[in-house]
Amino acid sequence: MLRARLYSFLAWAFVTLWSMTFTVRIVNREIRDRLDAEGKRCIYTFWHGNLFLLLHAFRNAGVTILASESRDGEIMAQLLRRFGFRVVRGSTKRNGHRALFGLARSLRQGRSVAIAVDGPRGPAHEVKPGTLFLAGKLNVPVVPIAVASKHAAALDTWDKLTVPAPFTRGVIIFGDPVTVDSASDEAIEAGRAKLNAAMRRLTLEAQELAGAAEREPHGRFWERVRGR
């Protein structure tokens, strides 16, 4: 526990200070604002590797996020709490039912949730069906979110965790809500395919808006930063 507190604090300090160096443009903010104004809760979805840019931009938003129950997941859970998020522990591989129950409880209490739809272990940029099951079961919309930065490093992890270069510019874009008619296998698969396409389309749009450069391996990160 002490290890998790220490590492989460160091990560929080790093992400906070790093995020203060770049600017972030939020596109289609009215989608989120409209849902908030109508008092509607929803499921926000993002790619696992895009979390860095989202942490500071949506701090203290009151959103519930899923974190795994692994040892590293405890560090992540505490990091998320430091940024003002509520946390539910679990994953599709460990205590999946508990994770879904926790997310469902937040939605029923009127709080939106956010899920990395290709987690916890990939494959990257491939939507898992659990989110669509939850949406169909509780009749809540799924709002896709995509992220891009003009200059960034893709780390050597399964999700290619993207760290924006300092003093660069980033884009966060909200997509139109995806609805799921029911929790049937057919409805879930149809929703999964629709969400997958929307997430990939939004990712390309975000990259275009940010003027994103081709991602360099993390070993050439500072070369990219110096050439921004």
C-alpha cells in the first residue's frame, strides 16, 4: 500500500506538471454538455493508450473509471483518485462480474463512467464487448472519445501508451453517442462493430486536427521534441 501511495503521488506530480506545458483543444464538447444538461449518464470510451492526455484534462469530473485488480492496478487506482475520479476495481479477466456491478451501480446512481474499451491487455484498438453489454442492459448511451497530439512518443507497451511532447498541442474529440437496443448477443455485437468503427474514425479525425506527426519509438522521443 505504501508503495502504491508513493508511486501514484510521483505519477500524479509528473502528469500534472507535464500537462501544464501543452495546450488541449476539446472538439464537440457540446455532446458532453448536452448530456450533462439533460441529467443523462453515459459510458465514455477511450483507447487504453490515450489515458495520459485525458487524466489532467478531465480531472475532478466526477466520472467513475475501471481499474484492474493487479498490483500495478492499485497504483493506477490511487493515481485516478488523485485526479478526482471515482474508481471501480476489476477487469474482464479478474472479478469481471464485480467490475460490471460497480460500474452499473455508478450509472444507476446518476454518475457517468469511463472505460478503456481495448483493456486490460488488448489487442490494442479493438473494442471488447463488455461495455456494450452494460450499455444494453442499462439503456445508456456510449460516447466515444479520441485523443491525438501533434508530437508524442508511443511507449513500448502493448497499448502503445502515448505521452505528448512538452509544449505541443493536443486534441480530445467527442463522438456521437452509440446506442445498444438490448443485452442480446446480436445487439451487443452490432453495437461493438459500430463503436469500433466510430473510435477508429474519431482517432483519425483527432490526428488530422492535431496535425499529428508520425509516432516515433520512445527511444527517439527527445529527438522529436527538439524538432517540434
